[in-house]
Amino acid sequence: MKLSVNVATTKSGINMNAVLRMGHIVKQTAELTADRQAIGCAKLVVFANIPEDNPFMAGALNGPGEGDATLNVGVSGPGVVFRAVKSLPEDADFEAISETIKKIAFKITRMGELVGKEVAKELGVDFGIIDLSLAPTPAIGDSVADILEAMGLETCGTHGTTAALALLNDAVKKGGVFASSYVGGLSGAFIPVSEDATMEKRAAEGNLTFDKMEAMTAVCSVGLDMIAVPGDTTAETIAAIIADEISIGVVNFKTTAVRLLPVPGAVPGDVISLGGLLGKARIIPLHKNSAEIFVKRGGRIPAPLQSLKN
């Protein structure tokens, strides 16, 4: 079982009472599954602007606009995109990189839609949407970070990483939308640290920091995902992290989310292994200063002004 909780929308603002409550629930979930390295937290995601047609777990739900039985398809393929970008000459400009990614995204999306419609037909259910998200796995060569480094970054996490991720996200969307009229869900590049072998490696090296990952979520899908943090992280700190990430989604009219693993007894530098597609992760340090008074104020952070955008 996996659980998704939406605590904010662009139209309604951020429910800080819910945010604080979720901070405590994440902490409690970690303690209840301490014997399995807080794996329960891998099944709990806190969202802003959650889409009802997301086929990916965690985050999938049968929203009010969906039928009782609907087949939504998630398309991945970061390894294919990586090989296409890697094959370009070193002097290829950004337009060439974007066009290459768009063409690959088009092919993957078209194939995914054809397969999805056939499966839906066989099952006797409606075909819903196709989600264009690039979802990495711990397998070598199936990494979003590899794509960013193939563009010319020495390491994922260095200066330029956010711009590279923005280019990747945009190109995937453009190629996918041209291939299908049924695009929905999240449709972007996922950056789940433990599930991306190269991203996990860069985080372990200290090249990819927590703050940099937060900055990257402004242009990616979905957010701070599968990040292992120290076991002594307080519920209030977790709530503050959720509030920061959710704010990015609310202000920018996009889906953002948080999936943290505060592993009991773990300290920065320790390594946990969750197995399978969840991969492994090194415990990443967080800021030490407290935000307890801030998150305990309660109430609602008002919805942002939706005009006069600058």
C-alpha cells in the first residue's frame, strides 16, 4: 500500500496544519519501520497540486475525474535519451541537444500509447493518459543524472545542473505532446536520489547537495524524492522541508512533492539499501538551525496572487 497526501494547491494556498501533521506522520512512519531502514516512508508522499491521472507509484490515485477502471501509462526511458545525447558531437549546441531529445521522446511516447491502447482494449477498460516522465532505476545506464552529465556537466549538482534539467524537461514534453493527444500525469524528469545510481553517487560524493536538489525541483517533476536524512531529524524540520518544497509548486503552478526517509539511528555518511527499484542511499546532512516556531504557527499560507506575475 502506498499513500499520497495533498496539502496545498495554487488556488487554495498551503495548509500548514496539515504540513506539520505530515511532518509527524513521516517521523512516526520511519520509527514504525525502523527495522527495515524506514522503508515505510518510501510509500508516503506529500504533494502540492497532485494530478488525478498520475500512473506512477508513489503518487498514483484514482481521482474524481477518472473512471472506475482506467489504464494510464507511464513512459520512462532515460537510458535511451542518454545514449542519444551521448552520441552527439561535443560541439553540438543546445538546439541540437533539444531536437535530439524531442525526437527520442516522440518515438517513446508513440510506442507507449500504441501499447497502452492495446492493453486497455484487451482488459476492456478505458485508455486514460500517457505520462511522459523520465523515471530512472538503480540500473547502470538508466539515470537522469547521466543525461545531464552527457550535456557537458562534470558532475550532476555542479553549477548549470538546473539549466540542464530544465532543457531536458522541456524537450521531453515537446516531443511527447507532438506524439500524443492523451498526455497527462506529471510528465517531466524524476530525480529520486536512491533510485538513480549516478544521482546517488553524486550525493554521496557531496557534489549534489540537499539545497541544490531543492533548486532543481523548480524545473523538474516531482520534487525532493527518495532522500535519506539523519534519524534525529525532528518532525518540525521535516515539516519545514515539506513547506519549502510545496511552496515551489504552489507559486509556480506545478506539482511538487516530498518523499523523505529519516532513518532511525542513521547519521550523515551512513548508507542504507532498500533493494529492488528503490535502490540505496547515503544519509545526507541537513541544516542544523531550527524552524520549529515557524512551522508551529498554524493556519494557512494564503494562495499566491495569480496576476501581476513577474
